[in-house]
Amino acid sequence: MPRLDARKRDILRAVIQTYVDTAEPVGSEVLAHRARLGVSAATIRNEMAALEEMGLLAQPHTSAGRIPTDRGYRVYVDSMLEEEQLPAGQRHWVRRRLAAALAERERVPQEVARALATLTPYASVVSHPHPRRLVFRHLHFVPLEATRVLAVIVTDAGVLQARTLDLQEPMDPDGLERLSRMVSQRFQGHPLGEITDTLLQQVVDEVAWQHRVVKLLADRILRRLPAASRRIHIEGTANILAQPEFRDARTARPVLRALEQEEVVAGLLEDASDRPVWIAIGSEHRVEALRGCSVVVAAYRVGGRPAGALGIVGPTRMPYGRVVALVRYLADSVSQALAEAR
Amino acid sequence: MPRLDARKRDILRAVIQTYVDTAEPVGSEVLAHRARLGVSAATIRNEMAALEEMGLLAQPHTSAGRIPTDRGYRVYVDSMLEEEQLPAGQRHWVRRRLAAALAERERVPQEVARALATLTPYASVVSHPHPRRLVFRHLHFVPLEATRVLAVIVTDAGVLQARTLDLQEPMDPDGLERLSRMVSQRFQGHPLGEITDTLLQQVVDEVAWQHRVVKLLADRILRRLPAASRRIHIEGTANILAQPEFRDARTARPVLRALEQEEVVAGLLEDASDRPVWIAIGSEHRVEALRGCSVVVAAYRVGGRPAGALGIVGPTRMPYGRVVALVRYLADSVSQALAEAR
DNA sequence: GTTAGCACTCTTGAACAAAGAGTGCTAATG
DNA sequence: CATTAGCACTCTTTGTTCAAGAGTGCTAAC
């Protein structure tokens, strides 16, 4: 098995960069002209054969040029990625959009998703901050009618949940008010993730004077927080249809179907939740339907800890340098934006 | 110009029904066998030629069968639609899903959209109840910190809006409480649409003791209600890729792009807001990008008045009888569901 | 008015050839 | 001994031709 020496790397890089541009298998001749490699097409041919033997390139058919394999992209991404600078114009444009959305913090993720779908020809995926990582600010129970109460949870990222609840039994407004204050004071400043069942139980015990209703509220509102986490924005799925690899609707459909299912995308984003930038090429992620696609996702932070993720889904043939730079920049911007204003 | 006599109508109907099934131009021979029309292929040919002259059928090319034109579908829909009964199984399934979603009323539209996208191979579009038609229940300002207040509007369809607002100046909690009560009492039971600027002005004048803040709140919250109306759910857009007319991604893309833009879909749904079932075939609606698509939308009602709309977007070649039945049934079910529980 | 018959048109698919792109191998080269 | 020119070979792509098939419109007979 041949070694990946410097010239092979140069050729692999050139093949990938050319293929990303043209979406056509690249041959030795083309490469010899396009890239200044200083060797003849014949040499390139030999090297390409070696790269194919190593599993980094592939031939669609005998007399075609080479295209990168998933492993080829992986080597490229791992060891020769030239992360590009985002043009200043795009940076400013992103910043402005973010600043505008910040007036209602809940809207930031959607705005980011739209920005990503505008700046790339791919689908964008953005998760809201995970509730466990949000910092609890207030819980308010507002009496509406005798047996109806409005429950609102406010965190450092804005209103997390606002729901009306039907209670089995009437509850007096003062009790609700006291309950609101109690819970709010007890948990203010804590990440929601820290509000465990045992802690909740303590409070429930303390306010035993209205045991049943408190229990109900605790159950319906706080215990369900993890489930409420599944808030996700997906934009630009139609972009994918513009990619030559998905010109046929039959190949595009499973991809768009997968992107329509929020659980699926949520899973993808969760897998990325810790890493600064996660690049999953082709079959490196768990979603069967997105086999031919790459995912580039970065976590953004709230209060110094990973809170949510954002990124794009597109064909494996993509300019990783540019995409990574963009995704990283957006993650940083969101982290910053959500940290600054509160 | 020939008249549309009984036999022509039979043939038009047969052509449409066959074409809906097969997605292939239908010829006289096929029709003579498939439909029991009691006349020969030659006669059918003559009639088809007449129907073409009348602009109800068209030929993709000289030696192909006929396909319906938009106007052909229109005649069919207007005068020979056989609205089908929804199978009992589907009816129950829909009811169950709706009942489950009703625990949180805000979720009903999304649930309906998913149901529609499951029951049809088309994209579904559902709007939330238009705020103007919702009945005002409560407005609550909850003080969070000195210059931060949580504003919640509750209507008969649940929480309409919950936002945190930054105020320029501190505001005492009692004032907020009184303000909440005042506005709530004043407008309780009124549709939001009746809460005009002049009425608002009155209240603002009454509570002049906190003039500036009230004004701010009125502006930021109540005046913006129409804009907040744009809440829409779209599901199953990938379904469209399964339709033979959109097998090519280049024809499908503009359609999916349009369906991604909430303003566009909102416009469509608004156009339907009054009619019990609105059928727009091909070019009968305003959305350029959806030229080859039909829209079947029905308004649902809250409190006896049209409040929102739901329906599907698919190729003009669709089984209108079945689709109309389904959409109508769902609209009725939603109206009922939103009326019953409150 | 209806229909059988038929010539005509146009698409579709297959078969085939020529062109083009690209490879792998071999032998010559510095 | 790595490099490269040359070349035969392979496979796709494209265009052409041809026959088959589907469907029509017209005409003439019923």
C-alpha cells in the first residue's frame, strides 16, 4: 500500500478543489493544466491510481476521471483544510441581521437559519438553546379564571414556554402568586439542567399546603423541559435541488424527507453539541437517508457552555474551507450576541 | 364553437379521471375501453377534438393523447365534482390526532398540517387563527426586573404572544398590575379585530398616569397583532417530489422555494379566508412560482367566524373529489375542536 | 350522427457508429 | 530510477437512423 507523500497530497487537494468547482470527474489532463503541479499528466495518472488504491479517489467508470471518496474528503478536511476568511461584506451583513433579531431573542435561531440558507446553496439547520443550558430567571403562574392558569417560564434567552393549563380544582390567586415567587427565588440563576427532580421535590414538600396543584404544575411544566427542547429551524431545503447531484427528484426526495423530520435533524444537531465544529462526511453521521450528504455543524454557547448548534447539510461535494469558516463565524456571532444583551 | 353537451361532459370527466390516475396523456382507444361510454373510439376522437377547440383539453404533441387544461379542470370541478366520503378509518384517525393535540391548543395547526401531509401526497399548508378573529381574554404584564416586563396575550385559542420587553424607564409593579386589569376588563370577550387604534387611544388616555409606558406597550404589543398573524405551518413539501410532473428537480425547485416562504403561503391562505372551500387551479391563484400547481384550501372557524385556513398544494393533476372532501372534513373538525374545549 | 378504415404525424426505443475523454501500460529519456 | 511521451484500449456520450407504437384527423360507408 502506497504512502501519502507530499505530491499525492497536492494531487488529492487539486482533485477535490476542482471537483468541488465543476461537479465533473476530473482527469489527469485537466488537472495538469489547471493546477500548477509541475508534473505531466502521465505522472498524475500514476499518482491517481495510487490514490484510488488507497481508497481516497474513485472512478465512476473505467474511462472517466476521478472523484473523491468520503475517505478522500476526510483526509482533505483533516490535514489540508485551508479555512477561508469570510468576506467583510458578509460579516457585516450577518452582524446586522443578528443585531436586528436580538430585539426578540427567541427569533435569533430562525434568523440564523435564514442567513445560512441565503449565504450557502445548502439547507441550514439551527437548534434553539437547549433548555438544560439556559439560565432560569422566572416562573410565573398567572391566574386567568378559577381553574385556568397561565404558566410562563422565562430564561436568559427569553420566554421559554408559555402555556395555559386547565386545573382540576380551583386555586386561589394568592397561592399562585406565592408559588410563583417561591419557585422563582429558589431557582433564579441556575441552569435548568440543575433543576433536578429531587430539587423540585424539595420545593414541592415545602409548599405542601397546596400539594396537589403544585405537583401538577411541576409535572406538566418543569418535568417536560427536555421534551420542549426540540425546537429547531430548518431553512433552504429547496437549495439542495440546485445541486447537480440531486437533479433527479428521486435522489433528492429521501434527503428532503429526512430534513423535514425535526427529530432527525435534532439528533444530528445533538451529536455536534460539544464540538467547536463538527464535520460529518457522507456516511460518518447516523442518518441513513442523508448518506450522500455532509453535515457541518458548530455549537454555540450561552454562559460559556454549549447551548445549541447550527450548521448546514449539503452534498459531500462542498467547499469545506468556506463552509467551515461561515459556520464557525455564525456560531461565534450567536454566542456573542446571546451573551451580550440579556 | 361547440356546446358542452352531455356526452362531451362524460368524456371530459373520463379523461380527467383517467389522467389523474395514470399521469399519461389519454387517447381515444384507451378511453373507449376503460370508460363505458357506449360509443366508439372514433366518436370519442371527434368529441375530444371539440373539447380541445373549446380549450378544455390539450395535446402535448400531435400524436399523443389528451390532457386536461386548467380550464378543463375548472369545468370539471365546477359542475361534475363528485365529492367523496372520507373512509371511516381516516375520519377516526384524524379525530384522535386532533383530540390529542387539543391539550395544547397552540399545537393544533401543526398537527393538522402533519395529518394532511400524511393523508395526501402533497404539501400541506395551515395557518394559525388570525388574531383579528380571536377573542381577547387576558393581557398580562408581569414585572420581571425593574425595567423588564413580560407581556402575555391570551385568547380563546390559547397564548397568542408572550414576549419580554425592555423598557426605557422603571415601572412599579402595582402600576403594571392595574394596567393589566384595566386592559383585560375593557376588552375581554371582544375579537381582537375590534380593538382599534381609537379604542386603544381611549384606554391610553384613561390611564394617563403612566402615559409613556402604556403607549410603548400599546405600540409594541397590540398594534403589531396583524404582523404576528403570520404563523403558518407547512409540511410534506418533499411529497411533491414523488409526483411525476416534478420528477425533475429543476421544475420542482421553484415550487419548493415558494413553499418555503411563509409570506407567500400566508398570502395564499388569506385569499381563501372567507370561502368554505377554495380551489385554485394552476394559474388561478396569484403565486407565479406555483403555476403548475393547484391549491385546495378551506377556512376553519372560531366563534362562528372564519379564523384561519388549511389545505394542500399539489400538481393540477389531483383527485379533486377526494382532496376537497378531506380538506373540508379537516376544516370542519378543526372548527369543532376549537369551539368545544376552550 | 356514428363508425370503420387508413394515411399521416410524432414520440420512443433500439441499434449503431463516431467522437471524445481518460486510462493504463510500455518504452524512451534525463 | 523516477518521469514522461506515445499509444492502444475502454467506456461514455452524442447523434443518426430505423422500426415500432400510439394516436390523431379525415374520408367514406353505414
